[in-house]
Amino acid sequence: MMQILVADGNVAEARRAHVRATGGTSAEAYAALLAEIDADVACTILEPADAGSALPAGAALAAFDGVVFTGSQLHVGEDSEPVRRQRGLMRAALEAGLPVFGSCWGVQLAAAVAGGSAGPNPRGPEYGFARRLVPTGAGREHPLLAGRPATWDAPALHLDAVLEPPPGAEVLAGNGLLAVQALALRLGPGTFWGTQYHPELDLDAIAAMLRLSEPDILESGLCRDAAALAAYADEVAALHGEDRPDLAWRHGLGPEVLEAPRRRREIGNFLARLVRPRAARR
């Protein structure tokens, strides 16, 4: 079995809000998804933002074949104990030589730990979907994006973003709103692959997170009012598990978003290209 540590980026209060919105925590959803993508996966969930949560180190950390960081409502630039603890875990995992994947918060955290910077995107947030993602020259050849077409859309929910990539990092994809939508880097013997967008989110989860993010979305001006946001979220939710070509046409969504294996491609590539080879060597 491939042993994967799933680190939930949220503090306890945010985890409870996520459970109310979606029925489970981000880490629980990620663990279920990893096992769905590859039945040879066993996950251990960790809540590193909590002061009472013991962070694995040394042999305990080396027992894992990979680490996954979820999204979070925290901000990497905050000088708080939950952020410092997760910075420490990210650094420890990479310095232990582990492959690490992170989406949204995870990619910002890795970039900051490796010497880059993250903060509010001056071009504005993305809520719902990141549109017209395009691989860079490096991204066209990188295994993280293997199977992606020349341009694609993906689920996205973020205010912050990687503003300055770390020295030596490879920027793999971007779009008109953000230059760093996918990133690869090395820190010591460890390898990090990550995306600013959320390949792990199903459409019903996107809808729930849109509702949960209502204050930020309204403040950003992306929706006129709460009723407009609720209507949009309802239509996104209706696309989950249903054949709704009318809604797909209305929102300009194609198979890279609507078909789960395509939507999750980066996670499958991470498991196949980094985690499984490590597990096979142990």
C-alpha cells in the first residue's frame, strides 16, 4: 500500500464550518478521493494547525510515501502558530525526501517555505473556476500536467496566490489572472508538485464552497448579491452527477471540468509518477 499523510490546512473552527457546508473536512474528502483514484492508497489524516496535534518527524515521517496538503482559510503571510506549524511540516516533509502535493494553500505554503512569496492576488480572486489555463514551456513537458490539453479550465477558490516563485522553481501553468497556476520545486531531497486551482474538488463541493465564501465573493464584486450567488452555486451543484448540457453551455464548461478523471488529472499524475515509485523502492 502507498502510505499518504493528508494534512488538513484549516484550524478547528474552519474545519467545523467545512463540515457544515460539505458534510466532511477537506482532509477527509481528499483521503476518499486518493483512495478512489488508486485503490492501493492508505491515508492518515493530520490536523497540523492544531497546537495539540503531534507533528511527525524522523522515522515517523519517513514511513510515509507522500504528503498532501489541502486548501485552507489561513494566509501564508500570517505570523501565527497554525501557519508556523504547517510551514515546519512542509519543510520537514521535503527535507525528509518525500514527494508532496498541495492545492491552493498547499502551493502557497510550499512556495513560501522554499523562498518565494504568497499573498492577495493584485489582479483579483478566482471563485468557481480558473479559466483558460495554459501550460508554460516547462509545463508542456512536465509529468504533473501529462494529459492536459493546450488550454483548460479547473475548479478554483482563492484570494491569495503565489506572487513570486522560489528560486529554481518551475512555473508550469498560468492564465490571464495569475502567472503561477501550477508549480514544481525541490527543497533538499524532496519534490513538491502543486496547483493554485483545486483538481480535487467535485462540482457539488465547489458549490458548497461558493456558498461558504459568500462574504468574500460579494466584497470582490463577482456577484451582485447573495441571491445571484445562490443561483450560481445551485447551477454548479446541478452539474454534479447529472447530464446538463444546458448548464455546461451556459457556464462554458467542458470535459476537463465535467469529467472527474480529467478534473483530477494532476493528483493521479502525482500518485503514479512520484508516490508509487517511492513506495516500490521501500
